[in-house]
Amino acid sequence: MQTWWFRNKVKQKRSSDYLKNPLTGKKIVDNTKSRKVKTDHLLRVDDHDFTMRPAFAGPAVPVGVDVQVESLDSISEVDMDFTMTLYLRHYWKDERLSFPSTTNKSMTFDGRLVKKIWVPDVFFVHSKRSFIHDTTTENIMLRVYPDGHVLYSLRVTVTAACNMDFSRFPLDSQTCTLELESYAYTDEDLMLYWKSGDESLSTDDRISLSQFLIQKFHTTSRLAFYSSTGWYNRLYINFTLRRHIFFFLLQTYFPATLMVMLSWVSFWIDRRAVPARVSLGITTVLTMSTIITGVNASMPRVSYIKAVDIYLWVSFVFVFLSVLEYAAVNYLTTVRDGKDRKLREKAREQSLGLAREQSLPCTCGMSHAGTMLVDGTYSEADTNSLAGYTRASAPEDPPEKPERMVVHLTLDNESTGTKKKARFRSFSLMQNTHAIDTYSRMIFPGSYIIFNLIYWSVYC
């Protein structure tokens, strides 16, 4: 009975060393049951000091790098940075990890073995935040080949700084750079290089951004010098982005243009309609202020002028000038009305004075000779007050009315008319408020059209 039990246990143990292939149904050897092929023994991890780089004290270790960009998550103008998720892969040779193999196949491990061997200490220069994805486990892969070649791959999300120039915003193009460099090893110990040149960088065709069009990705490399530590190999991932303009056309340029055109409506409104023209002007000014504030709220506080600032502030000036135009029209209208009122009052006083002197009928021509019948009781001072008139020969008085005399008066056109023309010739346009509105209807639209032609030809 004991012999049967012992034989059965030995049989079960031998059968446990085999696994069944679910596709073919054949048994395969489970090498993980053998102590001889344990990872630490196969790769001789305990036999070497992996705190030192391969070929320590010898030539620099060449480490090839390639990158696959998975997504370009966001571009922030306010923080001047970008966020990118990528697969970062390193290639190098470490003879200490070579192992005998009859099939010449590689072995793949996860991140647990990475902590026991030497890996390049590559970091992202100018990065603000970065992390290795760890759902559901750390996204790290290590693949070792029998001859000691190693592939080390990890999935990283990094947020890095990007120096942006907004002088042409929103008609701008931005070039951002992600920089990779060894932190501890100079170019004498570690040589970073792009494994396949420009083909070392690959991107997903489905990458897209809401505000930008990705024009191109390309790679470069050069040495970086630090005064305290020396020269380091640095790799660059450069990508150029061009901003979509249609969003800003709808949200900024079209509303600003419409506000400027709306301010021109006041030129067709009667100048006496003060509430209509004032409310229209104030509304357009406040709306332009709101548009300018909204655009600047989503932008960093740069100390130079952006392209959108030029357009908005010129539009604001046009709107503001339309308000000033009506202020000038209203002021000149008030001044002219006051002068007309004074002339009417003066004329009314003169007519009342002449009405009191019923015995002094007067017939005066406006531009030619006239006749005035003057009562003989007028004093010499009264007759001298008829300035601008010349005395001419008068017909003889009828004999029955000797107390009356007829004085023939002639208007001196040369003296009075010339003075009036000289006084008001330079102000005729300003006093003609209708002419100011009429000219504004042509000058304002024409100037704004010329500005738009210059603006779009320079920035497009």
C-alpha cells in the first residue's frame, strides 16, 4: 500500500513539471520548476556589481534611443508648457547579462528585474512633472538577448516647458522641444544617440489637438555643457504646431469687426437724437472692452504686443472715435444754435424798435440800393448809426409833408460781405454738422478697410 502511494506521488511530481499547450494539446516543459534556470542564476545577477555601468573605466557605453509618441495631451499658453505621453526605449549591450541559449531567443521581464541591474539614468530636461504609468502594473518592459543586448521600454507622461512667442498670436506657429539627457554620466561614460536617425521618432496618425495643427516632428542631438560637471549628450524631440485660426475668427475678429461697423450706424442717425447716438456709442465701446478683456484673460501676461492686440485696439480706437465724432457734432450744433438764437433775438429787437417808430418806414435792399424814409425829428447821432450805408440823392419831399425827409441808403457790400466771408470761411466745414457726418460715412469705413488689408497681408 505504501509502495503504491509513493509511486503515485512520484508520478504526480513528474507530471507537474509539464504544461499542456491549449492549442496543440502537447505537453511542454515548465522551466520555472527547475532551480537551474532561475532568473538570478541564468543572468548571473548576483555575480556582478550592477551599480557600475557596463565596461566600467573603459570606453563610453553607447545607448540608442527611440521614441513613439502616443498622444500630445495639451498645450497651455498660460503656463507655457505641453503634456505628452510616449513610449521611451533604450538599447545597449551589457555582457554581464549574456546567457547560453540553444534557440537564441530573448527573455522578457517586467519592472521587478529593472531594480537589480544597471539601466541608463535618462531624464527629461526642463520637465515640470513626469510619471511612469503603473496601471495595472508598472508599464516597464525589459528584454534581454543571449549576447547581452538589452531593450528597456517604459511608458511615460511628461509635462515640459515650452518657450512660446506670442508676437503673432493667434496667427502664430510654435516649436516645442522635449530634451533627454543622462543625469550622472558625461559623454566620456555614456553616449546617447538616436538609434535610427530621424526614423527613431514615430507618431500616431490619430494625434490631434483642438487649437493646433501638428506640422512635423523631427529629432536633433548635440552636446550640453555644465560648468561644474562637464559635457553631456542631449537628444531633442522637436515638433512644430500651427494654430487653427477659425476659432479666433469666430470668437474675436468677427465680433470686433461687427462692433466697429455697428458704431458707424450713428452717422446715419439724426444729430438731434442724442439718446440714440450716445447709447449706441457707449454700447459698442463697452463691448469692445469686454472682448479685449476676454482675450487677455486666457493669455500669459507678456510684455510685448500681440497681433490680436493690434487688431482689437485699433478697432477700439475706431469705435471710440465714432463717439468723439458725435461729441464734436453735438458741440458744434449747440454753438451754432446759440449763435442763431442771438441773431434772432437781435433781429427781433431791431424789428421791435422799428415798429415803435411808425413814422419811419424803411425799405432796405439786402445787396443793392434801398430807400428809407427818415423822420426829421431824428438826431444826428441816430442818422450816423446807419453804418455801412451811403447817402444818395433823394427825391424831393411833397410840399404837404415838410417834416419828413427821404434818405436813400445803399448797402456797402464790399465792407460787410468781405468781413463775414473772411470770418467764417475756415469754419464753414466745422459748423456744417451735416457735412461732418457725411464725410465720416466715407472716411471711417475706408480707413478700416485699408487697415484690414495691411493687417492680414502682414500676418497671414
